[in-house]
Amino acid sequence: MTWLLPTPPPPLAIGIAVAVVVVAVETVVVGLLHAAHPQGQPSAVVYMLGVVALTTVWGARLGLGVALASAVVFNFVHMPPSGLHLTAAQDLQRALVFGIIALASGGLADLARERALEAQERADEADIAAEVAHRVHGRDDLASGLRAGSQCLAARLGLSHVSIEAGAAPGPAEVAGTTVLEPAGGRRLLRLVVPDDTPPATLHRLRDRLGPALEETVRTAVDRQELIGTLRASQQATQALLTEQAALRRVATLVATGGPPGEVFAAVTAELHRLFRGFHTALLRYEPDQTVAAVSERDTDGRLLPEYPSLPIAGENIVSTILRTRRTARIDYDSATGPIAVELRARGFRRGLGVPIVVDGELWGVTLVLSARPEPVPADAERRLHAFTELVATAIANTENRGRLIASRGRLVAAADEARRRIERDLHDGPQQRIVALALRLRMAEDLASDDPREVRHLLSDTVRSLTEIHESMTDLARGIHPALLSQGGICPMLRTLARRSVVPVELRLQVPDRLPERVEVGVYYVVSEALTNVAKHAQASVAYVTVGADEGRAWLSVCDDGVGGTKPDGGTGLVGLRDRVEALGGRFSVVSPPAQGTTLTAEIPLAGPDPCPAAESFPMVPAG
């Protein structure tokens, strides 16, 4: 039926020509019908068909003309007598009927044509909206999709340009010669920027008919973009987690196979570099002399750097902040102070992030990520570094404990051998020699028994004196192995005796309410005894302070002096043996000895029995707090 309702109608000249032909054909048809039935009157209905058809195609004006022409031709040709004889009774009535039919047909045709045109426009708009949606959703990112959709919309509407923008917020400045549209009744998710010379009908289509569909397309595209972003972020987080877990597995495997501490530290910084590409990574350890040392360090390319000298902890920087707060620290090295900040600025670093490494409850060191870029270290670096550092601390503890346990076993064997040699030497040089001399004197007394009784009496007197000396020597030797007074009177009398015998004056403070388990008393005795010996030999101190206390679950002690400080726990001053003894009892041992600030030795021993396999520590720690 589309050929009956063309848009727009054909030219009027063609309509007139067609009307002439149609009227002529209708006249012939009416004549043929009348010839077939001569007894009836000619019918004008055939002419009505032509009027309806021509009115439908060319409108009411041509239809009225055709209606009038049809009435005249019908009267002239078919109404007797022949010739033109118009009458008001019949011809006017017939012309009026034809005219009414022409007007009705024209109105219906115009309405049908309008509806058909609207349906065609709706179909075109649906096609445009579908094509624009296809272009928008066919791109990976929203911006390129909106550009492709804008180009498609401009081409379909015949405009020079169209810009589809997500969101109603205006840009920094509107482009001259453009008009901004917002869809009617929308949620202000879409802006359409079109040329100023856009026809009003096109503006109406864009605002009222295409706008809602385009807004829905943009909303879907925005939701899709957000979903894609969420999925990508989730994928990246999952990949980062898998990378972290793989790094931790590699470190744990190295620890499990018994790798030395240096190799484990290098592996830790290598894994940190894999997690933070393009950043400088380092593993720092706090030293007892208030300095910090880099046990492993890698540059931005992942190369292992040589060791740097230890730097004093001073000023305001990551290392000093973590030592003070025991919390994660971020810092701008442009404003940081202290020798560490000066060194890092000289090496080109500007931003830093540090996470404390806590091993067995004590601050061991810092995991450090440094950047030479002006922007700060990424926000998620703290979370990733913190999660990694917790397991790194476990790996460090396991590695150090393995090394310490091996070293401790060696020291215990060496100490036992040395103790046996010392006992053998003491017995050989003391009681054994005197027993041999005593045997010779008894043999001389036997030989002189019958000759000179007075000489025999003198020899026997010397023998009794020698036996007494042997007894005293054996008693002293036994006390060197285990103090008898400790078993008899407990730890307090022995500590008072040690304080009286000390070369350096000792201020003693005892808070022990009752007797302690024997193994604890022996441990406390030897720790205090060795500590006071070290003070006398090495500290150059004027006074020492000894505090010993106990409660229901533990015994603790501290030995402080005002000496020169600078003591190293592994420097051969007997502190390693004391650490082994305390840790063999399941306790904790630490030494803080900054240069020129004296030395503080602390130990804590549980009153309950130690674990079957106690962990031993040989690396320096910074005490909690």
C-alpha cells in the first residue's frame, strides 16, 4: 500500500494527466457496463473509485477537481439526451457526493500518510539508536565508544557533527556555534551537543524521541564501563595476590631448605622488587648501637647492591619514626632530616614507605620501598607490603633460629669440652699432685717408723695438713661447678655475695618473694655473675645496678652500668653463652649498649619448664617499647 501513500506525493502535473486517463477509462468502463445491461441506468460508482484513488495519492485538491470532472463527463456522456445538460436536481447532487468522497478520502489519506511517515521515522530512529548502541558498546573504553556513536549519529541525521557526552555537568567551556540538548524526562545522564543550524524537527527528534533511547544506551555503557573497571581491578588484585603468594612460597622454600641468612635476605628483596617494579627495595636491620644496617638492598632494576656502612639513627625519617612508633611510616625525603635522610637524598630518592619487621615480638628492622619520582608510593603498596612483611618476619625468624640453633649446639659442645678440660687440668694441677706427694710421705714414714718416732710424727702431721688442703681444694672445685650456697640459701644470699665481691660498686635490688626453681636460680646466678664480670673487665663503669624480681609466672633481671657502652652481643664477651643459657630455659635475652651511654642487659625466664625445642636467637634485637 506504500505506492498509494507516497511521501511526498508525485507532481501535480502527473496527477492531472493520470486523472484524465482515469476519467477516460472510467467512462469507457461505465459505457461497457451499460451496454451489457441496457435496461438499467448507468452507474456513477465507477467514477467514485477513481476519485478515491486519485485523492489518496495527490490529495483533496486534485480529488475535488476529479470529482467535478467526473460528474460533468458522466452527465455529458451517459445521461440522455446526449450532450451537456446540467441540472441542479441530479448533477449538483452527484457532484456534491463526489466532492464529499474526495474530501473524506483526502483526509483519510493525509492521516494515513502522516501515520506512515511517523512509523517510518520511528523505524529509522530505532535503527539509528541500535546502530549508535552497537558503536558505543563495540569499543573497549567508554570515551572511544561515545566518539564512534557520535560519528554514526551525525551521519544518520545529516549533521556536520554531533557529540554524545555522558553526564549532565558542562565542560570547561561550550564550543561556539553549538547547542546543548538534554533528553526530555531523562535523568540527566546524557548531553547532546549539535550545531546551531540544526533544523527544529531534528532537534525535536533528538530531544524527545532519540534522546531517551540514547540516554539508556549511555547509562548501559557507563554501567558496563564500571563493571569492566571492577572486574579489571578484581583481576589485578587477584593477580597481585597470586604474585605475593608465589613470592612467599619461594622464600619459604628457601628457608625450609636451610638457606643461610644472607641468601634469604637477598631472596626477600628480590621478591619485593618483583612486587614493586621500578622501585628501590631494601631490608634494614636495627643494631644495638643505635644504628641501622642494610642487610640486603636492590636498585630500581633489581640489581643487588653492595653493603653500605651502618648509619646512626637520628633526625626525622622512616627508620627513626618506626623505631619510635613501631608503625608503618611514609615520608617525603625533601623535608626529612638526619644522616639517613641526607644519604638517601644524595642517592636521588624523594619518597619512601617503610613497614616494621617484628620478630618474636621485638622490632627487628624495616622493609623499605623508595622512589625517585615526585609522586608518592602507590596507596595500595602499604597493604601489600604489610601482608608480605608479616610472612617475611616469620621467614627471618625461622632462618635466624636455624642458624642460632646450629651455632648454639656447637657452642654447647665446645663449652662441655672446655669444662671437661678445665676440670681435668684443675684435678691434675691441684689434688692429684698433692695426693702423689702424700703417698711419698707415707712411704717415708713407713721407712722411718722403727728408726725415729719423732720424724714419723712430723711426717704424719704434714700428711694431715695436706689432706685438709686437698679437701678444701676439692670443695673449691665443686663450688666452681655448682655453688653450694645457692642450693642451701637460694638466689638472694648468692646475689648479695656477688655484689660484695664485685670490684665495681653494685646497687642491688631484690624483689624475689620466695625460692625459685633450681634451674631458674642457677640461670639467674650465672647471668648476673657473668654480667658483673664483664662490667669489671670492659665497661670502665663507676657503678652497676642489679635488679632481680619474680612473680607467679616468670623471673626477670636487669644489669645496668654507666660505662663506655658499645658492647656487641656476639663480640666475645660471654654474652652469647648467656643468651644460650637463658634461651635454653625458654627465656628471652637482650642487650642494649649505645656508645658512651652504658650497657643494659635484660633477661626473662619462665618459671615453668621450657619447650622441648626452644627457639634460640643470635641476631641483635631492639627491645619492645
